[in-house]
Amino acid sequence: MTSFLVLLLTYTISQFDRGFLAMVAPDLGPDLGLQPSDLALLSAGWFLAFAAGQVPTGLLLDRVGPRRTVAGFLVVAALGAACLGLAQGFSGAAAAMALIGLGCAPALMGGLYLFGRVYPPERFAMLSSLMIGLGTAGDLLGSTPLALASHALGWRAILFGLSAVTVAAAGLVLWLIVDPPRLADPPRTSVWHGFAEVARMRALWPVFPVVFVSYAVVIATRSLWVGSYLGSVHGLDALQRGNGTLAMSAAMAAGAIGYGPLERLVRDPKRTALGGCLVTGLSLAALGLLGGGSTALAVALLALTGAAGLSYGILMAHARRFFPAHLLGRGVAFMNIVFMGGAAALQGLSALFVLGTGGLSPDALYGRLFLAYGLALLAATAVYAFAPRKPAYERAETVRDGQGAGDPRPSGQRVPLEDTP
């Protein structure tokens, strides 16, 4: 329980870090002379650095464990927050955001690695969903509370405070986290060979598109566009924008927590994630087509997108079924590269989209943007429908268990059957 709470704190900080820019942008942007497209690039830089940080994260989790890995990276995030508080222009802010993103890379992966090593696979979905749902409190802090604090204290003071809290969290990780036992005889492979082995798993190929898109469209909406959308399209002031963002963030937290019990009820992470991604895609498409006509409808659709959109934990639980123990760290890190690489790519493309449609009204601009998000996710979900539900050896063991003594091979032997959808 202690390890869970400490790693929950680190993930909460990470969640705050990836979403705070949307709330401080109205003050930070003018102070640093930044345009909306510049802010989109800052956010994209965070996610790009976060994705790049998964490579050393995966290797270090497998080789040295989560304790020193998470603590060391958090110090880098604290340095980035302090640098952003001192920034005077785009280049300094971009470097600082990259440091923050890099430092947050193992915040969730450390917890997922512990869950995968310490608990049986059937508990992974529940624990990861609980971690993600409770950690989304960082999004809640990054909405109305952050808007009020930024107005009262200024965005630079917020960043210096964030730096101090992050250093304290690193100290707690070193003090209280206990690494799981080392594997008795882990195969000696290079870091790139391990990641390449994960990439070559054909069972995961239909999973990659939905992983690339599903989180990206939700976090781009929440961390980058929700505040400006509610302000420019619906005319809401700063506090009202914060309340709208809070509604989406609260729905994201509730939805992420709810995915765990839902998966236990459905008893299948693939089908659970498939339904959630379908609802999210339809909600975003509806927001693009209908959201401009009613503020209440727009906030409701944003909340529905948030509630259904955090299928991250369930998609990770589905992918985790295919990772052998010696590749668990690199396996979850590889999936996180795809998740966060998609977020970085989408936010960069969003900046190009905004620049390329400068003649449109805000209603038309955001309508096209959210519709494109929804259609992209629906297309990726269609590909995901063809992914196998579980590895071939689990299918083989299920068949043998049902046949009893008719199969002379021991039940633990892995049989090279085709993965089944």
C-alpha cells in the first residue's frame, strides 16, 4: 500500500505537468510573446520528450528497478519546472517543457512495472485503472484550482512550487519504495534488441494504431484546446473555462477508475477497451458537429469524452498479456512510447492545423478539429477489432484444461498456436 501511494503521488504530479499549460497559457503566452501555435509546440515537446524517455525507462526498470529510476527522473522534472519559471522566451520554455516531459517518463511506468512483477496478470487491469483514475487528480488540480492560484500568485510562482513538490516526491520514492526481487537469470540482451522483440510481436500490430490515437485525442483536447475552445467559441471567462475543464477532468478520473470494475465484469480487456474507444470517437465527432450550438451540450460531450477516453490502463492490460517477464519493463515502456508518441505527433499536427485554417471562425475551426479527432479514433478502433484477445499459449492451455487427460503435455507448456481474436 505504501508503494502504491508514493507512486500514485508521482503519477499525480505527472498528470498535473502534462495539463497545466492549458490553464496558465492566457498569462504565460503574453508574458513570453508566444502565439497559440507556439503553445501547441511547447505541449508537443513535452510529449515528445516523455516518449523518448521511455527508452531509458524501460531498460532501467528491467535492470535496476523502479526505486532509483523514478527518483532520478523526478529530479530532472523538478529542474525543468524551475527552468520554465525562469524562462524569457520560446526557446527557454521549450527546453524546460522537454525536461519536465523527460522527467515524468517513469512516473506511471514504475507503478505498472511493480504491478506486473508482484501481482497476478488478472489484477493488472484493476490496479492500473485505479492508479490512473486516482492520479487524474492532477488534472483536477490543473483546472479551476490552478486558474485561481495562477491569478493570485502568478504562473512563475506556480512553477517554482511545482519544482519543490517534485523534489520532495523524489525523496519519498528513495525512502519508501522497495524494488521487486531481481529475476534469477534474465536474458542478456541490448536495450534495442529488447524493444525490437516487443515491436516484432505480431499480436500487437492491430493494437498499435488505437494506442497511438486513443490517448492522443483525449489529452490534446484536455491539455491544449479545452480552455481556448470554451473561451473563443462559447465566450466563457477564466473561471467558467476552469469549471468546464474541471468537469472534463473529473469525468476522466471517474472513468479511469470505473474501467477496472468494468473489465472485471466483462472479463476481457480487449472488449472493454473496444467499447470505450468507440464511445470516445463518437463523442468527439458529435462535439465537432454539434458542440458549437450549445455550451451545456459541449461541456457534456467533453465530459463524456473524458469518462470514456482514458482506456489507457485497459489497453495496457491487454498488451501486458503478451510480454514475458524479462521484457516487462521494456514492454510497458514500448507501449507508452506509442501512447505518448501519438500525443506528441497529434499536438504538433494540431498546431499545423490551426496555422493552416486561419480564415475560419472559431466555431468552424474547432468543429473540424474535433471531428477529425473522432474519425481518426474510430478508424483506429476498427483496426483494433481484429487484435487477438490473448496469447496463443493461453488459448492452448484453455483447450487442454477443457480436454482433460486427452492431451499428454503438461499444462504449463506453451504451444505455438496462432493468436485468436
